Amino acid sequence: MATITTRRMTTAEELMTMPDDGYRYELVRGELRKMPPAGGEHGWIAADIVGSLVTHVKANNLGKVYTAEPGFWIERDPDHVRAPDVAFVRRERVESIGRTTAYWPEAPDLAVEVISPNDRYTEVDEKVADWLAAGTRMVVVVNPRNRSVKAHRSPTDAVTLTIEDTLDGGDVVPGWQMPIADIFAD
């Protein structure tokens, strides 16, 4: 006799109310994925990006910058909640949706993923594809392993930047630029 096992699907509402157990989670098409805390290098790189981005966004009233891996609800039924290291949502969208204590109900305009020591490249590629499919206009992947940054605008439009280059927010975050050397500065 065959045994049938079914995996229980988790909802975004259940994820939101989970008790804090010291881990980070994302919800990938109903499947709960546990992520260990990121390391120190990951934290300071993300903080430097946030500092640069917040300063520019506030000075130009462009929208809101999100950090501390906020959840963005990018698909429903099954629920799909991703949590970038840094995100930006333009002012018009923030004003339209308003302040929310729940997960942001759409994809951000910009998502920044800093590769952690425990991240697999295939998992990072999956996140990039998810963000782009959900409507994120730019996905920036910061790779401390080889000190490079890859800016994705679509599945076929990606630019790799090295320590001599400058990341440009283009039409996603107008006027924002950050030298790659600043991202990896000690």
C-alpha cells in the first residue's frame, strides 16, 4: 500500500504571526524556508548601502527605503513572501498603499540582495528571478566573495560591476549613485 504524504502550505498571515526563534524566514510558494542569521560582513555591507540610499531618497523625497529584511508579498495562493536585505519603493506607490504593519503587498521597485556566506548561487538566482517576475524594476546582487555587484533589469539585462565602477539607480532611484569601492570599503 502506497503512502501519500502532503506538505502543509504556510500562509503569509501564519508567517507574520510566527514566534521569534532567532531565525529568518521567507515563504516560497507556500513553503517555509529557514535562513540562518547573516554574518558581520553581510551586515556592514547592507548598512553602507542603506546609508547611501536613505540619504539620497530622503533628500529628494523619492519614496521609502526598507531594511532589516522586510517581507514583500509577491504572489498569492500559494503565498510567496521574499525579504530583501535592502529595498526601495517609490513615493507614488507608498502614498497609494499607505503605511502597513503587515508585509508590503507588492514587489519593491529596487531589491538589494547581499550574498551571505551560507547562500548558494542557485538560491540567489531564484530570488532574482522571483523579484523580476513580480515586477521589481532593478535587483542588485552584492557578492562579497568576488567583490562585485550585478544589477539586473530583466532576466536578460544584467550588468556586472567591479571595484572600479559605480552603481547607478537609473530611472528606478533617479540620481542615486554609489561607487562599488564604497560598498566593499573596510
